[in-house]
Amino acid sequence: MWLEIIFGLVVYCLSGLFFSGDDDDILDVENLETTDSDALFSVAARLEKLHGGKVYTGLRIPDADTHQLQNIDMVLLTKGGEAVVISVQNLSGFVSVKADGSWVSKSGRNHKTEHHPDPVAEAKRQAAVLKYYIEGRGNTTVPEGYLSCKVICPNPNFCAIHSDYFPPEVVTYEQWIQLKPEWKSMFSGWIKDAFLGGKKEKQESVQKLNFVLSTAPTWDRLELKGNKYLLGEFLDFKGKEEDVQSLKAIKRSKVSRLIVQKTSMFVVVHSKLQVLYCSRDYRNEGASASDWKEVTVRSNAEVLFQLQNSTKSRKFKLSSVVSMSLSA
């Protein structure tokens, strides 16, 4: 009895000694400004629950006019084929709409004032860019007005001043929390009729849309411990030469996703991680068991990642990473 207790304490202490870096990683993650990314994925999850279908998040659609990539927070594609371009405005404080459509927010004790370009106008522009992209890749015609748009404000500290002044495309926090699956009338006006035609034509159109959106350029996605998500661009791996060499096979041209798992806690000589990575399938048929490969590296190996809307790159220990998805 006592031997079992002593053995358990020894194992606990050793695991705490060798894996203590993980807690530090989580603390570093907690200090990151991930609120916007968290809000984005929270909204996406709730929309899928409310509407069914699929939400495509973090899109980067080529804009023929500017020759640049247009960021789109998400596109909701329902089972019935309705599509909505959605912009998430994670603003807090008192928010009002100016005559030109731009927004002003005041937050904090000092009532810090910030000005924001018209998010509805921007969402409509994103819808126009996406329409042109779908027609080019899907070899189909998208009816005018089919791609509707919404601006969702999910921050509980969002307070709309004169909410009646906000355009109908805006979903304030109060409206957002009231949406429920059984309240169809609350969001039936969000979406437009699907492509015209019979059942077969409609089904083919939905399949084309799913294919185009699922293969469209996106930001890379980093999932961290604590249910935190980051959008940005994967740059490289850092660490011991042996570990970096083992991870050389993980390139975006060949790999679409990786998952990080901790090896047995009884391996106390070195803290090790198993990295499972999936070969990229350009046919979009999903990965089979044979597509997954595995390498073992030290837990202090790092991922070099540049966050969306940032010019600086950050390092994250693999021990703090749950998974990473790479755009083609």
C-alpha cells in the first residue's frame, strides 16, 4: 500500500519536473490577444448549430480589382444552399453609427474613442469579390443578390447607442444571444433563395459551392491548449537540429494538417511529442488512415507562426499546440 503511494508521488513529481514547461506555454498563450480569433470561431460554431450546413472560416479570396487577397471572416453555406458572407466585429463599449456609415466606439474608464470603417459596406464588397471568385472557379453564374451579408457583434460588452440607427445587416449582441434554432422567424431574413432551377440543378449548385469554398485559400489555423485558435501563416519549425530535420517533411505543399500528442508520461529521460501529419488531398476526398504519418520530437521544439494582421512572427512550443491546419 505505502509502496504504491510512494511510487505514485515519485511519478507525479517527475512528470511535474519534466513537463512543467507545458504550464508555462499555456500561461504564454493566455497572455496573447486571441479574443478576436476566439470570437470568430465561437460565432462559426454557433452558426453551424443554428442553421446546419457548413461555415468556412478565415478565407483569403483573390480580388481581381486590387490583385490582392481579400480577407473574409466566414461564409455560411446552409444545407439548402443559401450563402451568407459574415463579418465579425468583436467591439466592446458604446458603439454608434455616423451619417457616413462608419462606426465610433468608446470603451474603458477613459472612454477611449476609436473609429471604424463602415463594416456593412466592407461586407458587401467582400460578397462581390466572392461572387466573382465563385463564378470563375465554379463555372457557374451566381444570381445577383444571392450572396447576402451580415455583421455580427458577439462581444457581451457591446452596447449599441440608438440601435435603430444600425442597418438591418447588423446583428447586435442583444439580437445575437436571442437567436435560437426553433426561432426560425428570427433569422429567416438572413438568407436569400438558393440558385434557381429544379432539385437536381440546385443540388449541383450546392456541391459546386462547397467544393469552391472548401478549396479556397485560407489563413493557416493554429489550435492551442485552452480552446484557443489563431489565424495567420505558418513559417517554419525551430529547435534542435535533429527535431527540425524530423519535421522537414511537413510542408504546406504536401501536408494539410498535423496533430500533436504527448508520449507516455513514464518516458522521463526526455519529454517527447508525437506529431501526426496528414498528406494533402487535392481531390478533396478526405484523408484515409494510410495518409497519416508520424514523427517523434522533443517537446521544446517550436512552431514559428505569423499572426493575421501582424508583421511580427511568434514562436509557440509544440507542447502548447493541439493541431495546425495549412492552406494550400
